[in-house]
Amino acid sequence: MEFAIWEQALVVVLVLATTTIFALALKPRIELILAGKSDRVRTDDLGRRLWVTFKEVLLQTRVIGGRPVAGAMHAAVFGGFIFFGAETVEHFLKPFGVHFIPPFYKGIVAVWAVLVSIGILGLAYRRFVMVKISPDPKSYSSGFVALLILLLMVTFLYAQADPPAGLAKANWWLHALIIIVFPHLIVRSKHFHILMAPIDIFFRTERLADLKPLNLDIEELEASEEEVTFGLETLADLSWKQRMDFLTCVECKRCTENCPANLAGQELDPRGFILAGRASITDLETDAPAIGNILSETALGQCTTCGACEDNCPVGIEHLQVLMGAKQAQALALGTGMVADDFLKTVELRGNPFEQPASARTKLIEELEIPYFEDGKTDLLMWLGCVWSYNPDNRRSLEAMVQILKASGVSFGVLKEESCSGHHSRRQGEEMQFQTLAEENIERLKAAGAKKMVAPCPHCLHTIGREYGTLDDELELEVMHHSELIEELLSSGKIRLRANGNGKVPATYHDPCYLGRFEDVYDAPRDVIRQAGLKVTEMERHRQRAVCCGGGGAGFARQTEEEGTRVDQMRKNHVKETGAKLLVTGCPECKMMLDAAGG
Ligand code: SF4
Ligand code: SF4
């Protein structure tokens, strides 16, 4: 195919013009991100960050993991972007007589073009025809982009069929013009994620909802020249990563589809607040309040901090940083809007949320003849947590655990005193109370000399194991859940269970969010209950897709009415659908919630 000089000149002008217009459109978006506050270090642990980015971007693991069929189609389309990179460069060099792609690579690209065509048609069908599961059947920009991608594939494949010279030239120009238009759609639509997702994933925290302690040192804060704010009070408090998150959202709705409050018909909509964040930073002044513009007080109060939104997001968005920031602003700056402030007052007064004196715990320890931990003599610290210490409904669980530990011969003991771990105080934004409780407990744990701890409550487990260390790096404590310990004791033969269910008792298992999603402990509790002879039928939503019992974020102490279905009742209905006669869970708080849900 020959190109006249005027055609060559036109190609150069069009490429330069499109690059300039694209750069001009990109600039304000980059400025929106850079206007954010500084954030934690997000370039540490480079190897891990690069590996995660490679896995989730190039291998599309999270995209496929959440929705296998739609994810595979998306992966085919994404693969097209990779394979067509060199092909596109050659396309624009062709008028100047440059050809560098070997025939075998053309063959690979042709096969991939067919896969991309199938993928994009499938995705368009899902979006515009399967309206019940579509993330947005009215997304016309998606329809237009799908059409352009399909045309790109068709024109490429047509060119491989060696058409007559005139048609080949027209086909070349059509392919080139689509490529020239494409970047402008990307930068002005949700397809901006094509550029931003790898960057957002690279900068994402290693752990789900990784909370950084707030600096509450009053003297240091007063001496600071910066304006002091607590949490996400106004848009000016947004960090650059949060702003980047808002602009990166691909609007896929995976977060919303897994949000327990949204599933129960409540107002909270994780995609909605990320998109409201995008609109806010684009349209509003930086002194606009976050609550009311990004999400309402009602929606915020419905969040159980279960982490399902963040865990399911394929582009690295950290929903919990926004939610927790807003909750901190409520508790520390605004003083209104918390859904369980009686809980906070009781913990402040008693050190536990059950309005019990510490002597009730001491009495229980004596009655059950639980030994105290002794430095140098005891191997394992058993953390009781508030529910096992003060809620009589959980006494049988505690008795059983003590029986197991005594039968195993493990040397174990409890602390003389425990305060609430502070998990729910922190999840309500009460960072001051959390840090006070944590410091008390850290001192006790260090003084006891404990190196290994078992906890029944996943909230305590997560908070002590993952968060206390961010307040005091001298605390060295290995933390495990009691189901992991029981599994270990069973496999080492230190205990044997009487399999009294004989595989006949129909049971189901509810995954606690802070054990499963936050700690990745899914198998140990299931192994133990199977060894106890129960016949386990899984709920449709289990393991990573499990939904919260409604108790997270101090939901168990909620004073406000939930609109729509209550989350605990929804989960109880999931249990009933399995036909199970016995519900097993790995969290005393989930047990409390689901027992109380009735039915
Ligand atoms: S943390 Fe859970 S409850 Fe809160 S918005 Fe995310 S999915 Fe919904
Ligand atoms: S926040 Fe993430 S999961 Fe939710 S719609 Fe946006 S991209 Fe999808």
C-alpha cells in the first residue's frame, strides 16, 4: 500500500494533534489528584507491589476471580490492548514504509482479535441486554467504546485478508481514525481506569482496610504549623490516593453487589459514594463537608466495616479509608452521627461494653479454674475478649475451649486484666478511645511477656495482631484464632474429637468478616467442624463472598433502626436456605447477632 506525501503529512499532524489534546485533557485530572493531602509511604516493599500489579493487571486475577465469565471476557479485551500495542505503532509507521512485526506475531494478534471481538460482544450483551445483572445498562460511553473496539478488530482482520488496494487504503484510514479518537474517550469517561488502574493497584495498601494511627499528641499538634484536622471532615482532608481512587473507579458495581447493607435494601452504596467523591472533587470547593456530599450520615451509619467493597474492587480502591475517615470526623470533630455512642460511653466507663465490673471476669476465671499466665512458665496466652468474659450466653463456648486446652496438655493462661481491644471504638472513628484501650492492653501484654496468643474473637485477633504493632513496635506477639489452634491440636494428635454428628447433623458455617476476609482463615474452622462429624452445607455466599452478620463496626450495639431488611436477619435467612439445623461460626459476636436475629 502506497501513501502520498499529503497522507504522510496528515498522519503526522493527526498524531501530534491527538497527543496534545490528550495531554491537555489529562492535565486537570492529574492536578485534581496532586491537590490531595500527603499520605503514608506507598512505595515501600517494591517487589510485592510490582508482583501484585503484575498479577492483578496483566493476569487479571481479581477481575476474573470476582466474576469468572465476565472477567474472562474482560481479560480477552485487556489482552488485546497488550497485543495490539506493537501492531498500532506499526500501523502508523506503515505510511512511511516501516514494517517490523514478523508474520508469526501478526498471526497471534489475529487470533487475539477474534477473542477480543467475542469478549467485547459478550460484555456488551451483559451490559445492555442482561439488565438485571448489568452494572449500568444506560452507560452510552461504554456502548460507544465497545463499538470502536469491535470496529478496530474488524478493520484489523479485514486488512489481513488482503483486500483490493482502494478498500485496503480506506480500511487503513478507518482503523487509524478510531485509534486517534480513542484516547479522548478514555480520558473523559470511566475508561480512564485503563490508564489509572495499574497505578492505583500499585499504591494500594498491602492489607484490607489498613488503618494508620492518627497522631493525637496534643502538644505536638499544637506546635505544628499545619492546620490540624481529625479524619475526613471536608474535601480538603482527602489524600492524593483517595482522589486517585475516585477518578479510577470503573463503575463495575462489584463493591455494591457485595455490600451487606446494600444487599439488605439499605441506602449505603459503595460505588455511589466513590462516584459522589469523584463529582465532589470535580465540582465543589475544598471546604465542602465530606459527610453530606460524598455520603450521607445515614449511609455511613449503615457501614459494618466488613471490607467486602474494598476486597472486591478490581482497580485498587480503598473504600475503608474514606468510610473510616468520615467516621473519625464524626467522633473526633463533629461529635454527632455515631450509631452506637452508648457503646462508647460504656466502654469508657467500664473498659467493656457489657456494663460489667472487671470483678465479673475474675469470678468467671475462678469458677472455671482457668490458670493465669505466668511469664517464663506459661507458653500460650488465652485472650478472652469482652464477649467470653462478660456475656453468659457464651459461657459454654469458653468452657469447651478450656476443656480442650486442659485435655491437650498445652500450658496456657489468661491475663489478670483485659480491657476491650478497642476494635469497635476504632471502627466508630473513636481513635482516642481505641489508642487508650490499646495502650493499656499493650502494657499488660508486654509485662506478661506473652509471645503467642490465641483469641476466640476475630475482632480482637485482628486488632491486637495487626493494629497494636502500629502503635508499639516493641510488641512481638504471634496471634492465632482458636479454630486454628484446635485444628493444630487435632492434627498433632494432642486431642481427639468424639465425632458425635456421624456426618448426619446438617450444619452450615458463617464466615466472620474479620476472620475470613481480613485474616484469610477459611479452612481451619471448616476442618474442625467436619471432624466433629457435622454435615456442612455451604450458604450461597460463603468464604470471600460471605456477608457480614450485621455486628461489625459496633453494629451489635446499634441504637438506630436499620431501614430495609436488617443485615442480621438477611444473613439468618441465608442460613435457613441451607436447611441446616445447626449454625456454626468462628466469632462470639457473630453468634450473638445471629442468635438474636431469631427465626
Ligand atoms: S465495608 Fe462493608 S458495609 Fe461498609 S460499605 Fe463496604 S461492603 Fe458496605
Ligand atoms: S469502587 Fe471498585 S468495585 Fe466499586 S464500582 Fe468502582 S471499580 Fe467497581
